[in-house]
Amino acid sequence: MTAAGRREARNTAWLELYQIVVRVGWIFKTETIIMPAVLDAVVDSGLLRGLLPVLNRGGQSLPPLLAAGAIGRLPVKKWALVRTSLAMAACFLMLAAAWAPLQRSRPELLALVFLVVYALFSATNGLNQLVLAALQGKLIAPGHRGRALVVGVAVGSVAAILAAAAFLGRWLEEENGFPKIFAATGLFFGLAAVVPPWLDEPNDDVPLHDAVPRRGWSWARVGDWGADQVALVRGDPALARLTLVAACFAAVLILFPHYQAFARDRLGTPIRSLLTWVLVQNASTGLASLVAGPISDRRGTRVVLVWLVALSALTPLLVLVLGFLPQGMAASRFWLVYVPLGLNPISLKIFTHYALELAPGPREHPRYVSIVGVALALPFLLSPLVGLAVDTVGFAGVFVAGFVAIATGAVVALGLPEPRHRDEAPAGQVPVGGEAPGPAGNAGRAADPD
């Protein structure tokens, strides 16, 4: 193995370990199950529940878009991953500290604190995911990212399931169990921050004009910045189509807080059911990675993206079908809903991998990834209205509309190109819209500065 190959292998192993530790922490705050249940335990409101996806995707899209240029100019990015990991840990440790004093005396204030901290966490998580994507694009070749996904997600899912089986079930049934759940989440996010310093990340060559900090602020500068993002999308038809697919796929994420509410309100499922759903969803995610990772390495990210979006459309349909069954039968089988929901984390990673491959070079990785993040987030402006619709007209119509939106995204995705075909260019020539091929693949040479 060459020196470049050894460096890539070491960096891949550390990035996989990082994702495994984060995934263990993540299971204690599963977005589709635990976070909506936490809010419902304070204030049971479809409108407030509908704010969760807005805060989630808004935080994971707007801050990364604003920071994409700065992150792209960082000569070494691993320290940014440390900082964002510690910030994520701090958010949940704050929730753990605030819960007990406010739960009984000031539930309305606790709901506000929860939403504010959740928004802060979503913003730091968005920056964290952007930095992680930039590091993956810089250090791991496209043909090896699927393998890294398999190890990080599959091994992480097994470790997370074991941790949840040991602790999460009994904490959910304890009167003061939520602070323990928040503390465990913060602990594992803090442990993850120990991993990035071990990365063997080469220094980027930063042009002099980019190395000088940009000072001053004006609406004209903001307008120019926005125009640059729009021009980038207009100039790359594949990126424009990808943003449309992402916008349609957002329905998957907008609907997820309402599934556990449907099961609780319509089917009478007890809180202990949350543990079963968490375990099923994480097992589904791990198993899906075993298929999606190798296929994306061998056949490209496009085919995996199309199938993941299409299969995700099954979730709202499955909920509707269960709604027609006798209540007891539906309640005992509601875990089936979380099988296709387990595809969500893989789908979001594949969106990121596809965006990385579309980018013309490593310095554009943060911009492409953040633009796709914004496309995922914009439909979330409708999320409070979706929650209000659940309160006023019921679940069925909302779930049907969600199915139509997701299925439309799958149809649009059929027209996406396979980015790796763009690498078929004369020797020494970088293909338009594709990353430069080389020993480390489209990410540039992992052993050399970008």
C-alpha cells in the first residue's frame, strides 16, 4: 500500500470511530421518536410538535450555508469538528440540568427552554455535519465512502442498540428519566470530540486573498453572497435537480414527529413502545447501510439515492394502512412503521455523498453540501401548518399529501446523472462539474494538500 493509501486508511478508521460514538449518543435523542415524546411530555400540542422539524432543518441548513465559505477556507478542519462536537454535548447537558427544576413548577418555561436549546443544538449539529462532510470529501475517495458508511452506521447501530437496550427502556419509564437520557447524549457527544485530533489531515494551500479575514457587513454583501448561491445552482443542472429531489424528500422529515403522536392518540400505545421503535429504526438503519454502502461504491450514488427516496414514500402509507386495522392489532404492529423510517439517516448521508461528487473540487464541497441542506430545509416553513392540519383535519390527509411529495421526489431523482461518469475526460483534464480523479479518487489525493 502506498503512503497515500495508508493515510487514507488511517483517516477512514478515525472518521468511522467518530461516527460510531456519535451514533451511540444519537440513539438517546432519536429525532423521530424521543424528541417529539419529550416535548409532548411537557406540552401536548401538534403546533409545537410541528416546530421541531422547522428548528431541526433550519438549524442544519442556514448556519452551514452561511459558514460554508469560511469552512472551505480552513486549512485544517479537524479542530472545527472538535468544537462543534463539544457544542452539541453542551446543549444536552444544559437540558439535563434545566429539566428537574422546571418540569413541575414551570412547564411552559421548560417547553420554551427545550425549543431554544433544540434550535441551538440543530445549528451546531448542522455545522458539525458540514465539517464532517468536508473532511470526508478531503480525506476519503468517493469509491471508499460507501465502505466508511457501512462501518460507521452498521457498527454504530449495533453499539447504539446495545446501549439503548441497557439503559433507555428503564429511563423512559422513570418519572425523572429524561435528564438521564439528555446526560447520556451529552456524554457520548463529548467523547466523540476526543477522536478528530487523531486525524492525519494535510494542510490546505489557502490563496492569500482567502487567508485574509473578511471584514465589514452590508446588505449589498449579503445580496452578492445570495446571488452567488443562486448562480451556482443555475449553472449546474444536476445540482438544481438534486435540490428539487431534496425538497420533495423533506416531507419524510416533516412528518416524523406525528407518527408517535398518531400511535399514542389513535392506538393507545404506552411509552415503553418508544424503546421498541428506537431499536427497530436503528436496526433498520444498520441493515440498510450494509446494502446502500457497497452499491454506492460499486455502482455510484445515484441509483442508491433513487431507491432510498422511493422506499421512504412507504412510511406514511404504512401508517394509514395500520390505521384501518383493529386498534390492538395496529398498536402491536406499529413498529413496522420504523423500518422504512430507518432509511432516513442513510438517505441524508447519500444526499451528502452525491453533493460531494457533484462539486468541482474539494474547496466547493461545503457549498454544495450546504445548498442541498437548504433545499431540505425550505419546505419546513410549512411544518407548523402541517402540525396545525393534524390538529384540525386529522392525520390521514396529511399523510397522503406526504406520500405524494416523496414519490414525486423519487420520480425527479430518476433524471439525475451519475457524477462518476463525469470523470471520463482526457488525461490531466478535470471534468466539468466533477472532482479531479486521482489515486485518492475524486476527493483529490488524500496524501497531498488540496
